[in-house]
Amino acid sequence: MSGGSWRTIAGLELRTQLQGAPFWILLIVLALLVGSVNPTAMLPTGSATIGGLQVAATSAHALASSFALSAFFAYPFFACMMAALCVVRDEELGMRELLHSTPLRPSAYLLGKLAGIAATLGLAMLWHLAGMVLLRELPAVLGSAPLGSPFAVWNYVLPLALVVAPGVLFVATVAFVVGAFTRRTMAAYAVPVLYSLAVLMLLWTWSPPGLPHWFDQLLMVIDPSGLRWMRRSLFLVDHGVAYYNAAPLALNALFWGSRVVALALPAILVAILVRSQAARRPLEGGRSTRSLRTMFRRLASGRTEPGAGSPSRGAQGPPLVRFGALADLDMRQSSPSTVRGAWVVAWAELRAMWRQPACWLFTALLMFVVVEAGVSGDDISGAPVLLTAGTLAVRTIPVVTVLVCLFLLFIVVELMHRDTATGFAPLANAAPVGTAAILLGRLASVMVLSFVLMAACAAATLPVLLGQPGGGGALWPLGLVYGAVLLPSFLLWSSFVVALMTAVRSRTAGLGVGMLALLGTGALFLRGEMTWVTNWLLWGALRWTDFGVFPLNGSPLLLNRMLALALAVLLWAVSMALFPRIERDAVGSARRRQGPQRLRASLKLAPFALAPVLIGGFLAVDIEQGWQGTAEQDRAERYFRENAVAWSGAVPLVIRTIDVSLELDPAARTLAVEGWYTMVNESDAALDRFALTVGRTHEPVRWTMDGRVALADDRSGLLVLTPGQPLAPGAELTVGFSYAATHPFGPTRNGGGAGTFIVPSGALLSTRGGLFLPVPGFVDDQSETRYGDPVLPGAGFNGGHTFQSRLRVRAPDAFIVNSVGTRTLLERADGYTTVYWQSDEPVGAINLIAGRWQVAEREGVSVHFLPAHTRNVNEMLATMQAARTRFSQWFMPYPWPELRLSEYPDLETNATAFPSNISFSEGIGFLTGGPPEDALAFSVVAHEVAHQWWGHLVAAGEGPGTGWLVEGMANYATLLLHDAEHGSEARARFARQLEQNYLDQRAVREERPLLATLEGAPGDEAVLAHRGALVLWMLRQSLGAPAMEDALRRYVTEHRDPQRQGTPAELLATLRQAATAPLAFDDLVREWLAGTALPEYQLSAPPVVGSGGSWRTVIEVRNVGTGSPAVDVVMVAAAPAGGGLPASATRRVVVGPGQKVRLVLDTPFAPERVTVDPDVHVLQLNRDRARLELTGIPRLGAGLDQGLDARRGAPGRPGPY
Amino acid sequence: MLQIRGLVKVYPGPIAALQGIDLDIPTGLFGLLGPNGSGKTTLMRILAGLLEPTAGSVLLDGVDIVAHPERVRARLGYLPQAFGFYPHLSGHAMLLHLLRLKGVDAPGGLPALASALLEQVNLADAARRPVSGYSGGMRQRLGIAQAIAGDPALLIVDEPTAGLDPEERVRFYRLLAEVAESRLVLLSTHIVEDVATLCPRFAVIRYGRLLTTTSPAAARQRLEGTVFEGAVSRDHYAALAGAVRVIHSHLVAGELRVRIHVPSGPPPQGFVAALPLLEDAYLLLSDDDARAAA
């Protein structure tokens, strides 16, 4: 290879790329990503306490993850575009013949091109490096940010050189090979898409339970991005903030292997390319030589040279032209109408798309991705969810829109560029077909393609939906979402790309700017700055509910779609103005940009701009005035500013009774409220005034005190009332109020859901938030959610005090209204139903839920559900009945005559237990899937029913560990119920789920003991709810079931007094009284509740010795974790051929941390397997590795060489042992 | 009638491609002759409504092409100098697509018309083959087929015989002659023979300026008796060129065959009178212009 020639090619390619749009757009994208990618995204969070250790953004680990993430999102598309098109570009410019006539060798040409691309990307990487250094180090230098890790240049250079560069070169080289070999732009465009999908869906995070370790390692080695290795090797096990801040990157063999593969694989491809047939004639056009049809035709005809043209009969004796024949053709010519012309253009484009293999391949890929994206996902309890058509379609919106928009970008750019590239433009532009027809025809063809793609998406979902037990329900939502909802987005996008191409008139610029637009949309979304006005792809905006078509967001969605269509029309008009039908004169253009002519040109577009401006403006104003808009934000800030100082420490009046009359109008989304509180001053001082907080939409609010009209001082939502006389300590006052409310008020900001709502299909209101009834006192820190759907913090609605409630609710006949307590009366008149609810028992919160339901009842329990969601109703009903019965026996008798469970639209995925009235969103319980033996619906219902006792009848105080008394107890009660109703196997299965949830969700290095855990930090709930439940089971094993039950009953009885809120210490004291071995009890508490014990067992055994009827097995049990509980070691024989349980032998051992125990078991059977704690009585780490197969060569339990890996191990479905 | 008044085109640079062209072109075949870069294609593109001039006007039967280029497209047949087709389509499909874009109609239907047109340009056998497999001449013939399709009042052909072999060129001449009987055909070329064969009238354009408008016969007539032809050795050529005006010369078997222009007086020894060719007139005109510019 001539050294000089490849350098010449490389230098020219570098110069060309530096003049092209993609390079500069890549620099812009890198700058934006460097500034916005969270440098600690892959790292564990630091301490939540003020002054606690924080993650340093300049540490080696932070920088490595930041480089890897920003590189993955920035480089692939642009690198592929530059690399793939560099050879195609020469082809289109007609350079082929010229280059072929020089001494330039194919290898020099190809390698020179590749070197030029590499040099270009190298410059981009240097820019990337400079940006990272500047943005990470400069704030520390300027003193505006705390110094992270000390500046170390290798912290920057190493990740760039070892992680970014190989990955970028990999994808660029593959794209180059594809482009050079096929000479087809669409084939080249597939490279970044497939690469991104492969990394996102497989290489980066895919790790299903049971994934063989060797396969996991293989995926790390073949991942060019390095993300999988980074995630699994560096961050999967939390090494702690101190480690990540100080330690260098631990680059192991897997990492180096992945770098070798990332560089070697494309090198091999390049070598193949250079040596291939294409390389020997690299400058020949791909199409004419590589088309299979052409090749076969040539072979059949005996011709070997392509493009020579067939020797026609005419050349051997051409017939003379018949004079006058032209006139005989009687041709006429006229301008085709716009419709006719558009049809001609559209038909030609569709035929071209039909012939494109890329269209078919992409359709197949899209269908695959839709299925993958659609079926993944669980509900908030981790249970798989049955899919409805609407849910599945909405769930796939992000991936469908991204992929289709990318594909349409490629298609439209090529479509618009084709006339220039082929030289057809002069002929087409000189034809009388109108510009409008050309553009309309092209857009129409792209929309037909979009329609076909959406139909394919819908078709892909059908097997998934119909393959579910009970089928997929109604399928029309597929047409709604994939059709009416999404097609306007694609029309807008296509119109944008068409307008873009008419403006820039360059393929690479069009691709680059289009990609920038998509990335910009993504950035807007990730930063949470998207609204209905800007969310043209509807990311995160929609939630499907079978209760109605987008009941919460229907109006803004409609306006958003209208805006998209109006913008599409505007962009079409812009395209018309910019379409290069006529090459404009520079002098004339300059004249047109001045004064009246410019104004005239702008005015021509004005009519088209009117609609989007009006719609967008109206939508923007509506959002800002709505419950998630700046008006509400301002009001919330004023509320805090005006009242925090004076009222945050004030003791509010306590509600003793609530007596309200409610008029519910779901169609109008309104609630009229009239009622009163009986309130008491429970402070030690007389109060000359008191305050209540009302929701923004509560207006107008009229007040009375003891029946007399009262005027309230409205302090931005805090209403201050002044009684005639100061209210003495213990004195009562009746505070009356009336108002109308709308929930929610106005549109959401960017879709999503709401926890409080009145929609045409029903209502969900509760005192959990501040939008239902006036809240006593000042509500501090309402901003759990940023925009007005607050959840009351701390002690909640009435400061933790209980009250009695009487509700009278009037609603249209079609609705059933459920609330807390007992329904005392039901009246129907004039198309309305009035129902009276009375709490009977003191309660701490009330809710009101209404819907058009079908009702299933059994004695003492009922389920109210959407008629289409019958799948789990019977199981849920049976669970409620069993739970009510058992919990009444185990804890205390249930005080209410009926326990209800009501389904509400999935506008907020949640399950909440109010006294006697549990509410489930439709995605929980009703649509819970999973195999029957997992009984997932049973678990979630039992958990919520348990809260009737643990959370309502027995309240927990505030403080460390109190969450254990609510969530931990609810899970423990569910364990008990599984055991009682389904047997020990089911209980063990549920226990494994809890164990896995705990291991998956805990913060390994920051975990605190349960008794010191407050709720709020990551991992806290895992400790309180999941670990807490398992520890309670362990306590039960220690105390014995009868003693445990007695103790709990005693505790419940003592704390039934609503004024007496329990603490963990009180519960433990009660349990200790029941312990026959108090010291052992204390040890257990010390290790598992006051400590963070977590044993991990490993087994080893020499060959089993024995024959006939006597076998000796020697087992070594080692505890490589912490804690020293008593555990069962169970040895099992093979299952008998005739069925039945296999023979087994059990030993109970206590193995301390770091210790081992040797067991010798003599059995009359040949042992097959030994397992530690097969019945899941003891919480442990890596349970799946605490088993040993005894047949064959003895080996250590798998995992000894893997180190800590808290999240490995498949929960699976353990058999008996 | 095509009326061109004061047509100016200046490209950024600045490059004055047209420096004020005034021309009246009647029905029939009219040639536009000039060297490469003289502004012929610029003028053709303006007349085809694809390029906006800097100044000037063009009227086709009273219709202002510059102001309303879309009005001329329905009456236009255009064969550009550089063009291409969609490579994946067959010749027949490509022509059919163009017929539809041009709004062409025929009693027998468009597919039959496309076949007939391909027959006209001797592409019938290759009609079903992808255009990507066509030779340069075949693409040119396909371009001609689409240009003559319909009933264009104005047919603009820019360097139409490029890539055509002599037989095809003859065939094209016949086609063009037939077409020009009843419409305005503007033939832009740098091949003098094309103009000499086809065009009753022609204009010479050079560096964006119109040098003359005349007929081949008149151009030849003006040189009657003043053109002589002879052979000289390469050593004596310089002396000859210094003494008389050389029209052109070419080397044949080691000696230069020279054509000279002697407006008056006897020719140099060894030179005999020759019939003046249009090429002679064109070259002399170009030379005169070059000398005037210098």
C-alpha cells in the first residue's frame, strides 16, 4: 500500500468532514451532554444528612461513568453517518471513474477513508475531553462548588482512551464497512439503530434471574460501550461513597478483553472488506454489481460486465424512424391537478419504499421491540401485570416514537435528497406538476409508511394480548393510540424534516439537525421541562385506563394533537416557500430580504402560523393557570412565605368529628361541599385565632363558627379564623364551611396522573392530600410533588389524631360511592343516589371513591370493579374474606360490618387502605398476573387488608423504625395468611419474594439497623417492610407461633386506644414477655433489628461414601456473612420413582460470622442434594448458592470465586428443597 | 415567439454568466452556439424556469416566464445538459412517471404512449431494464423521449447529442426536425455540425454576450472566396500564422493541415480555395471577439 496515497485520502476526508454539518453538530451535542449528564448517575447516592459524605463528580469512577454515558448517547449516530456516507458520497459525486483510473489501490482508498474518519472523531473526542475538564474542574477552581476529588488528568484521559475511543471506533468502523460494502445509505443507517438497541436492550442492563455467570461475562466482553462491565463490575455491588471517591478504576481481565474485542472485531471486518470482491473493485457501484437480480440476469445472458447495456436489435439494424409517427401519438400536455400530481408522486415514493429491504427489516425490528417493551414492566409491588391493549400501546409510546422518528428521518432525508443525488431534479423541477403536489405527495407517502408501521405495531401486540389467560380484552385502544394519537406526531416530524431539507439542501446537514432535534427533545424530557405544548412525541404524557379514554388528559391531548397538525401545515407552507424548485438569484434574494418584500413574504406564511400560535398559546396559558402551572406554584410559594414563620409552630385545632354533605358531579368534574368540623383546642394555651388550609380550587369558601357567619383572613390558601372569644384549652368549636371544588383544576403540565381526581368515570378523594377537605393548621412542606397534588407530610390530616366522620354523598345513579365506615342509608330520587357513611370507630383518615362498578360480595367483604376486569376478582374476594377472618382471630376482631375494596382508574398506580375502604388502582390486583402458584393478587390484597389493623386500628407513632409497625407488620401478616391458606410452600415462596425485594432494593453500604431507620432514604422501605417482615417471622420461629400470636394480640389491645400510638420498643417489650428464652430473644433483636446481620452460607462436601442402605455424608457449612441464626441444613434424596416426597435428613446448626461447621450425616438413603434453610425461615444472602448437588464430583457451592453479589441469585420456584 | 430582453445573470463571485441578451426566436429550430462556459446552459435554465435571472425579461407568446415560470412548464419539453433518473426504475417505468408528472395524456393510455416513445428513441428492447444498467447514450435517449413527450410549445435541448453515436445522432436529428415543424425548438450546443445540419437560424454566444444572430448559409456566404486550405510543415507554421489568419489547423501524418482566411488578395503558395464551412465562420467570429476583448 502506498504510504502517501492513503494519507492523502485521509487528509482530504478529514478536511471534508470538518466542513460538514455532522461534525459540528456532534460537538454541540457533546457540549450539551457534558453539561447535562449526571456525573454520578451510575454511582450510589451519598449521605442524605447535611455534611455527610457526598459523591465526588471528579472521581475516577464518576468520570468514567460520565464519559461512558455521554459517549453512548452522542457518538453512535454521528459517527456512523460520517463513516458510512463517506464512500457513498464519492459514488454520488461521480468520483468513481476518476479514482478508478488512478494508481490508487483499493486498500489505500478504504483505509485512508477510515483514517480520516478516525481523525475526525478523534478531534471530537478531544473536544469531549476539554469540555469534561472545563465543566468538572472549573467550578471547583472558581470556588463555586466544593472540591471533589483532587484533579488527576488520568481520571479524564483513561476513560476517554479506554472506554470511549474503542466504542466509538467500533461503531464507526462497522458503519464504514457496511456503507462501503453495500453502498446503500439505508443499510448504513441501520448500524447506529441496531447498535443502540443492542446496548440498551441486551448488553447494558439485561440480567434476568438465572442468567449463567459465563454468559454475563461474555456479554461484558462483547459490549463495545463498556457500560455493562462498568455497571456489573464497578457499581452493582455498592462499595460505598468513600471507595468511589478515592479508589482508581479496577480494570480487570474482562475489561481488557472487551477493549480487545471492540478493536479487533472491526479490524477483522475491515480486513475482510479490503480483501473482498468489493475491495478489488471498490469503486464500482454497489447496486449494479451487487443486485442479485442483476447478477443472475447477467449470468443467464452470459454477460460479465455490468452496465454495458444489452446489444439491442436496433444496434444491429436499427429501424428507421417513422416520420410523422410522433404526431400520430396525439399527445396532449397539461398541468396535473394538485391531487393528481400528489398521487403520482406518492405512488412513485411508495413503490420505492416497497423495494427497500430496509423498510421491511425495520418493520420487523419495530415489531420485536414493541413486544419487548410492552411486556416488560411490573406493578409497584413488583408483580407482573396483565396487559390491556391500551396499557400496552401507551407503554410502548417512547420506544415506538423514537424508533419511528429515527427511521422517518432517514427515509425523508433520502427521499428529499434523491432527486439531487440521481440528477433527476432538473427534469422533475421542469415538469408542470406543482410544488404543492410534490410536497404533498411525499408527505402522503411517508404517512402511508407511518400508518403501515403503526399497523405492524398493533399486529405485534396481538399475540401478546391474546395469549394471556382470558385474552386481551377490547382491542380498539390499539387503533386509538397507534393511529389517532401517534400519527399526528409522525406527520409533524415528517413535515419538519421536509422543511429542514428544503432549507439546508444537504443530506448530512439534514440528518445532523434532525438528530439534534430528537436529542433536544430528549433533553427537554429528561430535565422535566416538557409541557403539553412542547411534548410532540407524548413521552410520559399518557396513562391508559380502561375506565375511559384519557379521562384526566383528554382535553390537553386533543389540543396537543391539533397543535401538531397545525404545525405540520405551517411547516408544509414553509417547505413550499423554501423548496428549491427555482434556483433563486442572489441579488434578487437580497432585495427580497429587505423591507416591504420581506414583510410580504412573511405575511404569506402568517395565515399558516395563526392556528399553531393560537392553539399553542391557549394551551400554554391553560397549563400555567392550572393545577400544575406557575400560578399554582406561585401560590404555593406565597402560602409558605406568608405563613411559615407565624404558623409553622402553631398547634392547630384538632378535629373531633367531620360532618359533611357532598354533591358529586363527575361529568362536570366538580364537588360541592358543605359541612362542619367539631374542633377542640388541645394545646395548653388559649387560642385567639386558628387556621385551616384549603385547596386552591376550593372556592368560594364560606365559613361559620358555632353557626354564625365568620370571615376568614385568606393568606394565600391559609384561612385564619378569629373566634369571638379566645378558645380555652379543651374548649370545642364548630367550624362550618361550604365551597365547590374541581379536581384537578385545568390540564396537567405534561400528562401523567393524579392522586386526587374527579373525572367522568369516577372520583378518588381522600384526606391523604390537601385537596379534599380543609386541613387544620399550616401544612409544612407540601411539595412532595412539585405541582399541586400534595401528600400531607408527617402526621397527616389531623396531626395523627383520630376523629369520627359522617358523610352524606349525592351522585348520579350510575355511580356507586364508597367511603369509610358503615353505610347507614341509601336513597334514590330524580336520577341521583344519596348515600350516608358513618365511621363508627375513630379513624385517622377518610376517603371517598366513586365509580361505575360491578360488585362481587361475600359475607363481610365486597369488591367493586370495572366489569371488564373480572380475572382476579374471585381470588381477591376470597383473600379479603380469609384475611378478615384470620386477622380478626390473630390480632383483634374487625370492628366494621363490611370491608370494601374498590377499583379506580390507573391515574395513579397505588393501593391505599383506608378504614374499611381499600382502594386499588386498576393496575394492582385486578390486573396482576404471574403464575397461579405465586398468588400475587392474594399477596397484594392480604397486605392491604392487614393495614386495616396495622396502620388504622393500631396506629404507629413517628420516629425511627415505626414504619416497621405498619409495612413490616402488613407483610408479616401476609406471610401468616399464605401459611394458613396455602401452606408452607406458598409461605416460603412469598418469603423468597420478600427476601429478593429486600436484597434488590436495599442500600448495601448505607443500610442502617431497622430500629434506626426512618423512611425517606433509598433502601429504607426495603428494610422496614421486607426485612422487617422476615425478621418478624424469625421472631415467631424463636417464640413459637402461639406465644407470638398472644403477644401481638396483647399489643393490639393495648394500643387500640387511638391516642396511644405504638413504637417498636413497645412491641419488642410485649414480645419479649412471651419469650421463654429472653436472652436468645435479645440476641436475635440485637443482630437483626438493632443490627444489620445478613448471613451467607456456602457448602462443601467430599464424595459421599456408602452403599446399600447406609450412606455417610460429610458437609462443611460456612457462613461468609454476618449474623448467627439457627438454620436447618437439609439433605434430600432423589425423588422416588413411584412419586411422593423424597427421603430427607435435617440438622439445625448455628454458624457464626466467618465460621464453619462440619456435619456428618449417616442416612439410609443416597443423598442427592443438601440445602441450607430450604423452607425460607431465615433471611440470607445468595440463597441459591447455599445448596450443593451431591451426585458426581464434589464441588464448592457456586459463587465462592465471585465475591459479594447481593443481587444475583434467581428467586425461581424452589421445590420442596 | 420567444422574446428575450436585456437578460442578465450574475452568480456570486461575481461571475457574469449573461451580460444582457436580447433575442427574438420564432417558431422552428433555433440554435445557440457557443463554447463551454459561454452561458448557454444558464440561458437554457432561465428559459426552462429553473433559474431566476438577475435582470431582464423573457416572454413566450406574451407569457412572462421570469415572473411566472410555472406557466411555461405545461408547455415545455426540456432536456438538460446534466440529468439523471431513479436507478431502481426501468426505462419504461421512469418514462411513465415523467409522463404523469408532465400531465401528458394520449388516447391509447400512458403505458402505450411510453412504449411508443421508447420505440421512437430505439429503447424498446431495454424498456424493462433498470435505468441503472443503461449506458450513457441510452440515458440520453431516454431523456430525449421525455423531452418530446406531450405537446410542448417550447422544446429546449441542451447539448442533446452528447453521448450519442453517429447513428443515434442522425436519428435524433430527424426527430428534432419533425418536432420543430410546428413548435419552437431551442438547441444549445458547442458542436457546430449540429447547428449546421439542423438550424435555419442560430445565435453565437460567448462570455455571456450575443455575438451574432444569423443563418448557416449567410455565415458561409460571408466567407465565400476567402477561405483557403493547405498543408505546411510544423517548422513553417509559425511564419504562416504570422502572415495570415489561421482559422484552425490539425496534424495529419506529420504535417499540419491548415485552413486560413484571406479577406483579400491571393493566398500563400500551396493553398487552394476551399468551401467555407460554418465552423470557419464560427471560429473566425470567436477569434474576432477575443481580439476585441483583448
